Amino acid sequence: MRFLLVTVFVDLLGLGIVVPVVPALMVDLTGRSADAVAWSGLLGSAFGLAQFLTAPLLGRLADRYGRRPVLLASLACLGLDWVGHALTPTVGLLLVCHAIAGACAGTTTVVNAYVADVTPPERRADAYALVGSAFGLGFVAGPVLGGLLGAVDPRLPFWAAAGLALANVAYGWRVLPESRPGDRTTPLRPNVANPLGAIAAVLRRPVLGRLTVARFCADVARMTHQSMWTFFVTCQFAWTTAQVGVTMAAGALAGAAFQARAVGPVVRRLGDRRAAVLGGAAGATALGGLAFATTPAAVYGLQAVGVLGAVGAAATQSLISRATGDAEQGAVNGALTGVAAVAELTVPITAGALFAWSLGHGAPGAVFLGAALFAGASVTLIATSGGPPPQADSPMEAEQG
């Protein structure tokens, strides 16, 4: 678990490090601010699309050949790709490098499968909460470090990201054991290893399919908040970048602390399903409240309520792992990463258009009402999903049969 948590932290730290310098680097490569904005949007889309296309395959490979080689290979590829980012002389090559980074960024898929391998079902929510905490800490530390390094040289953050990723490979090579021997009978045929086939196979399962749709709804709500919150507080309250940054960092740190210390005891007391429902309801309440927030104090209070929603994500991931056979944890988590990538590709564009429309009608918080509806749908699906099915009822066994 120590290596897995370091991996998630370094992954997010590496991605966060490059965020502050991308605009300056794009202006340097294109020569025009308007072109830099357009290419920056393409970078994000290329990353998400590549992740969508490759995550299910990485999950299948982890089931077939074991978690350790796939995780270390992904980290090594990511480290080398950050070197490519640092050296590339043209914006076109930078786009290719960023797509490769998205293709290699399947570590969450393998980490979630590894956690399910080594953790008993009743302790999985604790472990997934720690993973979420490491995620949050990387999200906070990355942009800060990237901003400091980027002030020296716009390409220095890429070298730092590369060094962290490759150092983590060396660390994992020494300390990480294999959690589950690979099963060479795991199919890699195009109809099951491509993203659409992998997602369709998961959706055909009665319980797992319902939980997957619930996860997608939660991802839509999360991405809406993530992509629109800064615009909302800037337009509604005229916050400065310093206020935005401090508030975001405080929320992320509070969320990380809550996940590390409180989520496990809450889930053990309530059980996975009730904890997932209550956590999801807290998240939906926070999003719905933002639509009507008229003071900064209200935003701070709703942010605190949103922190409580972190229990829902860990409990839902635990529920999904229980509804998944041991031989298919990688495949299912790969499909879930693909589902999340769909939300990351589509929500910023859709939510941005809705936010622009709502500004023209004097209701800047309307976009969060839509997010709250998706969060509520996620809660309803989890509450009515029923118990986990037998592990033998798996798409892998059906395919082999």
C-alpha cells in the first residue's frame, strides 16, 4: 500500500506540476495567445481520448500478465514521455507526447485492482480512501511546485515530472511484489479489449452495470464542479486568483485529511452501501447549494459539506470491487477508467456552454443544479443496485465459455 499511495501521489504531482506552465509554453511554441489557447484545449482532449482508448486494454493486460509489470511499465512510459515533453521543439510533437501521456496514465486502473487483490472486502473502503487522500495531496502540491519551477524555466517542470516518475519505477522495482499471478486465459480479443466492448461487457451485468452508471453520473457531477467552480466564484464574487488558489488548496487538504482519518471508520460503521448513499447525498447537497450561494461564507460552508461526500467515492469503489470477480478486477477497473474519461472529455465543453448561457440569464449557478441532478441519480442507482452477484457471473467467464 505504501508504494501504491506514493504512485498515486507522484502521478497527480507530475500532472499538476505541468499545469501552471502549459500556457506559457504554448505561447512560446505558437507565438500567439489565441493559438496557444486552442492548442491547450487540444492537449486536454488528446490526453482524455488516449486514456479512454487504452485504459481497458491496460486492465486486461494486468489480469493476464499480473499487476506489477503493467504498473511499472506504465510508470516508465510516463516518465520517458515527460522527457519528450521537455525536449519537443514543436506544438505538434507536444500534442503527440501528451496523447502518449494519456495512454500511459492508466495507473489508477491497476492500483484499484491491486488494492482489491491485497485487501479484504471489509477493509477496501479504508484503502480506497487512502488512495483518494494521496490523489488530493498530489493535486495540491503539483501546481505549487510547478509554478515555482516554471518561474525558472517553462520546461523545468517536465524534467521534474520525469524524474519523479522514473524514481518511482526504481522504487517499485525494489519493493513491489506481485499481488496476483496473471491468468493467460484472459482474452485480449478486439471485442473485449477495446473501450466500447469493455464498457458494454460491464454494463450487461445487472448489479455491476448499475454501479457503473452510478459512477458515470458521479463523474459528470465531479467534472462539472471541477471545471466550472473557478469561473463561478470569479464571476459571482470577483475573487482573485489568490483567493481561488487558497480556497481550493484548503478544500483539497481538508478532503485528504478526512479520507485518511475518517472514511474508514464511517464505512465500517455504516457499511459500504449506506456510506455510499450518505456520501453521495452530501455531495449532491453541496452542488445544489452552490446554485443559490450568494455570499463567500455560503461557498465555504458548502465546501465543507462537499468534503463529507468523499466517503461516497471510497464506499462506491468498494461496492464495485465486491461485485467483481477476482480474475477481472483489472478489466472492470479499466472499463471504469474509460467511463471517467468520457466524462472528462464531454463535461467541460457541455458545462461551459451551459455556464455561458446561464450568465446571460443572470443565473450563474444553474450549471450546478444540473450537476446536483446527476449526483442524485448516482445516489438512487447505488441505493437500488441490490447485493453483489456471485463472482462466477462474470463477463470474462462468459467470453471464455
